[in-house]
Amino acid sequence: MSSIYLQNTVKPTMNALWCLLVMLLIGVSSKTCEAGYFQSGVDCVECKNGYYSVGGTVLNCTKCDELCATCDKTNGNCTSCVGGCSFNGRSCLLCPAGYSSHGGTSTCTVCHSGYYSFGGASVCSSCDSTCGSCDRTNGNCTTCNSGYILTDGKCTPCRAGTYPSGDMCVECPTNYYSSSGSASCRKCDTTCVTCNSTNGYCTSCQIGYATNNKVCTMCAVGYYEHNNACKQCENGTHSSTGGSTACTPCQGGYYSLIGYSECVHCADASVLAVKGGQYANAATNGCKLCAAGTYSEHNATSCTSCGDDTYSKEGATRCKACLSVCNTCDKTTGECLTCYSGYQLNASQSCEICQRGTHSYGTKCDDCEEMKYQSEEGQSVCLACSTNCYIDGSCTLCHDGYYSTGGTGSCKPCPVICDNCIRESGVCSSCSSGFKKVGGECTSCASNGNCNTCDSDENESNRVCVECAENYYLNDEDNSCNLCNTIDPNCVKCSRNAKVCVACKDDFVTDGTSCYKCGASEVKIDTQSCMKCYDAINNCNNCTFNNTNFVCVGCFAPYVVSTNSKSCVLGYTEGTYYNYDIKKSILNYDNCVKQVNTTCIQCKNTLLVNGSCIDVESNCVRHSTTTCDVCATETITTANCGETADNCKYTKVVSGVGECLQCKSDELCGLQQQHCAISNNSFCYLAAIGYFSTINGILECMSGSLCIQINQNEIDYKCANPYVFDSNYKCHADVKCNTRKSSDCVGCITNHHIEDHTCTQNTIANCEIQNKDICIKYDATTITSDGKCYPTDNLDCAVFDGVCKKCAADKYKTLERCELIETHFPSCQSVVGEHCAECQTKHNLINGICVTNTLQNTAKTYFKSISNQLQNTQQTNDINNNTKTTPKADQNDESNCIEKSSKGCLRCGDTHYIQNGVCVKCEYPCTHCSNLTFCTKCDQYSYPNTNGDCTTLGEIITTCLAMMPNYDGCAICKDGYKRSTDGKSCDKCDESCAKCDVFGNCIDCNNTFYRIDTSNKYCRPQSELIGCLNTSTYGCLICGDGYYLHTNVCDKCDDNCTLCTSLNECTSCLATHILVDSQCVHFSTVSNCVSASNNKCTQCADNFKVNPEGTQCDKTTNYGLVVVLPVVMTLVYLETTF
């Protein structure tokens, strides 16, 4: 009753407390906290650093993003980042590979040349010291330092004796050597005949020289050379010159010792200066070595034998003690003859100690006899065993687990089924685990053996196995222990008390009842689990797992396994590409910078053609990345210029195959259509006679030889034979027309004339040729002249056909009549065109006059009068005038005619030329000529040029610095001029040249032009020099701000530099940038820097200060007064009674 009573009195009190608790909770839950705070009981508590809350009734704060170094407690936005992240004002982003960030509010900056980083790096790491340059994203070398070659992103040194050539190491040439990592091979010392390619040491020398480390040295006097070594001359010989290959014996009465350079006269043949190990030989006046087993000191005349237990070799100065284990030894070799007790003499005549269980007997070690033993080395006798002894002279009780049946044998282990056995018999006294005693014998608790543990039933006959041996499982159905691989062939470990596989072999995992293989791209991570390789290692397709370490052995294309097998890296670098067939990163083709599979997409200094880099041909003047833009020949190409096809004016080359775009001539190229007269670019511009060209081809004219087609109608421009134009200019056949010219009829048959383009019957009597109503020609009985008719017998005409065709024999024909020859041309035989063409016999034709051969003076007088008349009718020119003059009478001189005839002069002298059968003097300033227009020699003030003109020296002297010795041209041209192709005159250089060579290439520039080493043949305007303050003919001398001088031109500094010495070496920055390691970086990229000026950080954030160099902000520590306010808490106990 008391307990019940107590329970009822307590219960109302507990209910009251629960009610109070609920009321308190309701009061607490109605509390609302501000952002950055959370509820804790009845209070709002501020979130810790790194946590935030949005306020309200939250009971805890949320952790900010792990990339935030600090964050806003009210919303979780990052206010600064951890290292390796870029801050964008609200959140932090991991820097990609090749970039780094110190954290804070900085952005990611690219790693400088020679540095690299993986994603999320706070600093860039230095590339391997062997790299010339490396990939910013993984540190793999892209080029190597001198002496190294690039292999799979690493630079390895060439071994000693080789040097790098391209991507391989090549053996040094003969007589050159290199050490490991050398960029080139060095020549061995000139004294070497051959040398070691790995260190330069001479391996063979010239005769008389011996190897001495790296060099060969001449053997000194007293020595001779033998097998590349210098050896001392023996006693009785000498060498007096360096480089000897043999020593010379001493003459009688002279002697020498070892290494003598000359022989010494024997003053007293019985005593010689002798070295130790030798003795004086008076008979030979020389020294001899002491034999083995003897010795001598200096100046000895005999050798002394070694004492007992000592020996010596030939030439010894003292005897050495035999080995301590030798009892006696050979005095000449030191080899043991007999050994001390406990040792034996082996085959190499050395004494070795006798082992345990043996003893020394004579010169050898023998085993101990039966019932004797020896437990120590180096003994001469064996000890006797006691009668019941089996080891070390005493009988010992067998240990537990061992037994002995007596005798001299050792204790044997109990049977494996026994936990223990009887020492005297080996019968089991207790069974091993997994066995029970049945009928006095240990029997396995499992029906088929292999039991490890039996049940605890003390009844031995109840054999129940509860745990099988290792690699066996318990089958409860038949109390058997079976191999694990009977569960599954791939099971290698199983539960020993149930049919459960717990581990499978290789890459198989277990679900307990069977083994199954991991899927594609999976790897076994424990006995029951597989994991995707790409979940462990990004982009990994095939991997292994060992002791918590993943090792990638194959990546998804286009990635390859890194050198440490811990990651997959892109197979594409500046020097490699990913081969999809073999799934490896392979070196790019020659000159290829970027390559995709087997296709190059960017070449270096070559042409990219069909995915390969090909060399630029010599006939390419200017090229771009994929094609030659300007060829020396008229070629349009998609690659190299190639060869221009024969007869082709413009060529197009595609994939190395040339296609003629325009021929020099369609006819030459076989492109001209049939019946086409003028064709170009396979188009007929003019059809052949009798044809015309249309869009449908070349058509034949119906009747005309020249026609066109307009509106399907043929329009004739010229008629084909025998057609002629009619009055409508249509070609037709006129049978009465017997003479045509072009397409018109110009002559009709007899008694017909042309009227309206048609032959019409004559209408005038006796008229043979009629024109309309006028007779042009009458018949043979009548001739017309000036519109009058004359009888034909009054004309002195021998042959006439309407008009006089030929006069009588003594007459000549004028325009109006036949005149008597003798009246106008005395002694003339024939007149042509009112000029005497040929004289009578015994007369010569001189200037159109017939002169008798025998009357020379008379002829000369007559010629004189005629020439005077001609002179009065011709104009004269000043002799200094350079233009050609017409022939003058006084230039004609019959004495200059070398070969004459009745028809005039046939050949003149060099100073004259033939004109109308007369020798005419060459025109000044020409002194020799071949005709009127071509001069072969000029006067002393001129010289003939290639055009046959005389150029005066006054013209060339303005461009020539030195004339040729005979003044027939210029030898040296003045500055600004070059020798012309005729080798005599001077042509002006290009306007940009102050001087030029014979090919027109500028040597020096004019004042407003410049030329640098990379320029072409001409100089360039100095106005092109951008950013230059002081120009010269050699380029720029001083650059302005923002530029730096590079090969005499100004290159622009980096965008953030105001002054620099090179592209990567800034010396002054923009106002908002800081100079750090010769680079200009924005002040915001320097942690905690808030402003910059004069290349330095000038102000840092609170609690930070600028370092002395002005390149970073260091944290400061402020020491102040820490006031601790005690907090008094009052606990109020509320007692409530119900």
C-alpha cells in the first residue's frame, strides 16, 4: 500500500512540471532572432565565424561554403576566399590549372613562365629545373634545357658519351666526349690518338707517349713507352731523350741503375751504387735483382736468404712474415705449406679453420667418429659422448610436443593431430583442436576432416565441428568441411562456420553466395565492393587499387596516364597529340605545334596542308599558315606553289596537283575550238573566216566569210569567194564578176561594168571600161587622156592597154608621156621612176649621174658641181647637236666605196653606210656605223650604248664616279646609282637607297628611310617606326614611354607597364598597379592591399601594413587592455504546489 500511495502522490507533481516545461517551450519557440543569430533556449546567440543564419526561429547556424575564408554571417556570402580561389564579390571559385590565387579578395592570376599549378592552387610551383619551358597546367616539360631530351613530359639527360639531337641522344663522334647532361660533345685533348667518349681520358697515345688521365704525356728521360705506359729503364740500360720506345744498353766499362738517363763510367768495378732489393754484379758492371726468398739493402754485393716463417718476392728489400695460421710457408710466395692444429690446407694453399663436428688431422679436417662430438671450431680432437647421449655429451628430456623411443636419435615432434603425446612412444595423450579421441585415436570432428574447432560436448564420441580450418567452410547438413571454391570457383576465402564466401580472387567480389566480376571501368576496392575508376581518378577508364591507393592504367580519350599514375592528363600538349588508335600521347609530326589524332592543325614555319606540315618551297615569296600567298610564278595555290604547267600563265595548285587557270595561249594548251581564230580562257573571241561565234558554239556562215548573227538572222560583213555584196550588202554569186576585192566586185567580164554592186552590160560604143555613163577605157584603137581621145600611133608607146604600159627603147615613161632618155639622163641605159637606174657600158652610176670610167678628173669636177647643188637644197645642223642629221652632199665620197658597180656602190668603209647605192658618212658623233640608225663607235666624247645610239660623256659623268680607262663606259657609279645591265652606264637605285648593289639591294638608306636585318631588299620609311623618339637609317635609337627597343624597332610593353626593358621586364606600372618581380599586377590581386601609387602598395586593410618593399601587406598585432567582466547568473527555483 505504501508504494502505491507514493506513486499516486508523485504523479500530480510530475504532470505539473510537464505543463510548466511545455509552457516554457512555447515561450521559447515564439522568440525570433535576427539574421546572423540562432535560438539557444530563450536567447539569440551570434553565429560563430564560418557559420551563418538568415534569422527567424532557426536553432543552429549553417556552415559557410568550404571555399570561403570568411563569410557574411547574415546570408552566407563569402567575404574572402581560401588560397587557390578567385573572389567575385559573393562567392569563391576554384582557380583552374595554370592559375593561382593567394586567397582573400584576389582573383586568379596566370602562372608565370617556368611555373605551373593544378586546379585550386594558392601558389604556382616551379617547373622542374631540367625544363626549358613547361605546361602551366600540369608541370610537364614542353622543352628542355641544353643537354636534355623530352620524353613523356620529362626531361632526361643524355648519358655520358652522347649529346641531344632533336628528340634522341646521339653518340659523340670519334675523339669527342661528353659528360652526362652535356648539350654538345667536346674534342678530346690533341695529344690523344683515341679517347674515352664518356670522360675525355686518352685511351691510346702517339708512339713515345703514355696516358696520364685526360692527356698523353711524353715519357721522360730514363723511361721508355710500352703499351701506353712509361716504364723505367732496367739496370744496365738508359734513355737520354724523351719519348723513347726502348732503352739503350750501356757500353763496356759503364753501368746504370733503374731509371738512369745515361750510363755512368765504372771507376771501381767492384763497388757500385746499388738500390735496395738488388746487388752489384762486377762481371757485368750492373745490378741484378735479388731472387724471391732473398733480400738486400742499399749498396749490397749479395742477397740474404729469408729466415723461418718469412718470405719475399723478387727485388725485395726485406722479408715478410707468413700468415699467422701457417705453421710453415713457401719462402718465395708466402703460401702455406703446413697449418697449425685446428686448421686444414685447402686447394688454394690457404689454411682454413675446422668447423663444428670436425677435428684437424694432418693437413685436413675430418668428421668426428661415432659416439664422439665437437661443439667448437678449430679443434684438433673430438670428445666422447656418454652412452645415453645424443647431443653435446648429455641426455636431455624431450620437450612437450616431442617424443623419443631412445637411442642416439633426436626428439621428434608429436603427430599433427595430437595436442600432446607420450614422450616414450609418441601416442597422443590429447588431441589437437578440431579432433576428438575416439577409440584411443584422434579423429576429426568433421565428417571429411579439416575441422579446426569441435563443439564443447565432453562426450568424445559426439564429434560435431563448429569451425573448419582455413580455406574451408562448415556444412551443417552433413557436418563436413568443404573447400571455399566449392561455393564458387573464384572464391578464395570463406566463413569457417557457415557456407558464406567472404573474398574472391583477382577482380571478383562476393555477395556471400557467389563471386562476380567488376564491370567495365570498375575496380575492386574491397571484398564486396567495386568502384568506378573515374569516380576515384577523373577521366580514368581502367585502374588498380592497392592499400587505399588508386593507380590509373588507362584513361578515357583524349587523356593519358600521368607519370605517377595518380591522374589523367590531356594527351595534347604543345609538342604531343593523342593517338586514338593506340591510345597514347605521341610526339607531334615534325614542325607541328598542335595536332589532333594524326591530323596537324597548326604548324611552325611551314605550311599546313591536309593535316601535315610541309616545307615552304623556294619559289614562295610570302606565305600564311596554310598556303603560299604570293608565288614567284603566277600561281594560285592552297599549299605550296608547285611547278607551273607548260604554256600556263596562271596556275592553281590544289593538294599538290596543278590546274591551269589561264593559258598563255589557248592554241598552245590545246583549248582553242575548231574554226576559232582568236581564243582566250577557252572562249572564242573571233571566229575563223567563214564562221561566227554564238553561245551555242561556232557556226558556219551561209555565204559570207565574215558574219554575225542578230535575232537569228545572219548579217554579212565579208563575203567568201566567189560571193560578193549586192546592193543590200548580202553576199550573192555574180557570174559576170571576174575580179573581186574584199567582198566587193571590182571587175566584170568584157563589155560589162559595175553598177549598184552588180555587173551590167556596157551601153557606150567602143568602150571597154565604163563607169555608169562615162567611158573609162576605149578599145585598142583609141586612148583617152584628160578626157580627150588620142590615136595610139602618136604616143611612142611600145606596150599599151588603154594606157601606156611601156615606152620605146630610147624613151622613159613619165606621168603624161614617153620622154627621150639621152635628153634628160646622158649615157643612161635605164631610167626607173625618173631616176637613172643603170648606166651605159664604161660608165659608173655615182649619185644618179653616169660618169665615164676614164675621165676621173672630169667626173670629180662634175660630182663637185652636183654636190654643191645638193648642198644648197639641204639644211645643216650644228655639230654639237646630239640628234641624227640627214645626209649631206659633202659626206658622200666615192673614195669610201670599197666595191662599185654600174648600178652604184655595193659596199662602203666602216665610217660610211650605203644609201641608194651611195656611201654616206656616219652622222656625228658616230664615227663608225652599220646603217643610218645604228652606231658601232662614237667620238672621244661619247660611247655607243646597246641601242646603237651615242651617249655623251656629259650625260654619264653626272652618275659616274670613275670612268673606264678607254672612256667607253663607267667603271664605278656614284652613290645612289648601280651599274646597268650593259656594264657601261649607271641606273638609279630605288628612292629609299642611299647606296645599292648591282642587284638593286639597298646597302645604305636615305635619311628618311631605315633598314634592319630582317628587312627585304629596300629600305622602309622611318615614319613606320611606331613609338620611336629618335630615328636613324638603322632603325630606332630611343623608344618612348610604353615601348622598348628590340632589334632597332620599338615593341609595345605589356598593357599594364608604362616603362619596360622587354616584354616580360616592367620597370614602371600604371597608377593602380604594383611592380612585383618585374611584372605589373593590380593592387586588388595583392591580399589586403586597398590602394597603390608609384609602383607600390600604399595602403592596406585594417590590421595590415605595407612591407618595406611595397609589394605586399603584412599582418600587424595590436596589444591592448583586455577587460574581463564577471557574469553573474542567478538561478531561481520555482516551487509549485498542486
